[in-house]
Amino acid sequence: MKLTDLGEKEIIRRLSEFLDIGDDAACIRISDEYLVLTTDMIYSETHILPVMSWEQVGKFIVTVNFSDLAAMGAKPLAFLLAYGGPDEEFENFQSIIKSADKQCKKYGAEYVGGDTKYANKLTLAGTAIGLAKKPVLRSGAKPGDVLAVTGTLGSAAMATDLIIRKLECDKKIIKKALEPEPRVEEGILLSRSVSAMTDISDSLSLSIYDIADRSNVGVRLDINRIPVEKTAIKLSEDMNLNLMDYALYGGGDYELLFTVSEDSLRVIEKNIEATRIGSITEEKDILGIDSGREFAIKRRGYEHFRNLRNRNQNDFIVK
């Protein structure tokens, strides 16, 4: 059996039978705090859009790792980068490193080192280290909790799709795909009151399933409550695009999906941009609700290895 027969999610599930894994990052208790560690990789064939500048690539590798820390409610402390790539101009290589260092400093972390190796294709593997008082796992959601999300969804996937198809796109929407930001401050604030949390990198759908599976609960998702940008709505209407499909099954937004009590959400909404999009149920179904009509939410989004089986030019639009 090949890895492509399983897909990334099933690979992780099987490894979790003998490893303590399954959250956005690992946690090690140190006195009254937790060291939070994560590693994430980007690859030119699946993550790096052809229009990305070297600076945007450097920023992006930090963002995807700090987003994992944010999902755990951790403050970034340090970052390491392993660089693999073909022979390249030093100025371009240096642009990646300088940009990564700048993104680290933006969130109060230090770029502390890494490694460089020759590779046929540009491959960057980041490692981020953070600190948290109380890390938030995916496994704490309870029936009766509210399901909510930070920011807006769908813009990054839409922009990436249009870039690949070489179609015009609003600059604000393009920036969502090329320069996403990790929700670090939001994650720290949310960690004080939420019951479960994860980031949305591969799709809202997959992130919902991640929380539901780990918490052994079901979800009712109100499709009409999913927050989208006004600019994206207009663009989708002008170009006859299905924005809800991008928002539900696309990715690359790096927003936070979380579960919380009704009362706590009211407090949260006063401090950050957050939107209630559904509820947690005891029944294990993952259902969408659209104007009173119920339907099953597909477990769909970008999944490494599995997407390679039927790969096309747009396969990496969702991360």
C-alpha cells in the first residue's frame, strides 16, 4: 500500500495509534507553562505560487508555522528554517532569509538558525517554538458549544485559483493568497476561554472534521453564516464563481476555527473579529444547513499524498 492510497489524514491517524500526535503542534510541560513545537513544510510544486516573490516565500514559511502555534494559543519564541533548493542567486536566497527574519520579529520571535542543502526543487521546512500557559487542543469540543471562526474565508483559495488560471483578480484578494498572516494575538486571547481550536489551512471542511473526530462530536454548520469579504462577493458575482465552495472546501486562509460557550463568544466578539458559524452536537453527523435544508458536509480540501492521485494544475490552490 502506497502513501497515496491513504492520504495525509489517514497516515496521521495510523501513526497516532502508537504516537501522541493529532493536534496542530506538540506540547511539553515545563514548570507551570508548556513549550509548544511545530514543523511545517512548503514545496514549490504544491505551495509556492509562480507569482510569489522571494520575500513572500520567506514570509509564508514563517506564517504557516506560526499559524500552528496560534491554533494552540502559544506565543512564538523562536524559528528555524531548513532550506533545500537548486543552485540559485545568493541575493534571492538572502531575500527569503531576510523576509523570514522580518516576519519572526513582527511576532516577537527570533530566527535562530537552520540548515541548507541542495535539492532539485525549492523546499522549505520550518520549525517554530512557542510558549503557552494552557495549550488548546482539538479534542475539547462539547455538545452545546458554539462553532466560530476568526476573519473571513474563501478569498485565498479564490485568488490562487484565478492566479493559476491567469485571470484578473483584485489586489486585496491576491494579497490573501500571497501574504496570509497567522492569527497569533487572536490565538492567545482565545486560549483563555475556548474548548477546542485549530487553524484553517487545508479547508474549513477538513478543519471541522479534525475537531469533530478528535472531540468525538458532530457539527451543524450554517452555510449562510460563513464570513466572506465584500470584495470577494463582488468578484465572484462578476466572474460567476462559487464563493461558498472556495470558503468551505478551499484553504490558505490561516484563520482560526474554535468552539466555545455562548457567553464566552459574546465577550470574544467585543475584542476580535469572530463569527458564529454553527454548533457542536452529540450526534456525530457533520451537516450543513442552507435556508433550512440539511446536507452532509464533504470531507474535502487539500490533502497531501491523496491529491497526488488525481493531480491537476489547480490542486495546490487550497493550501
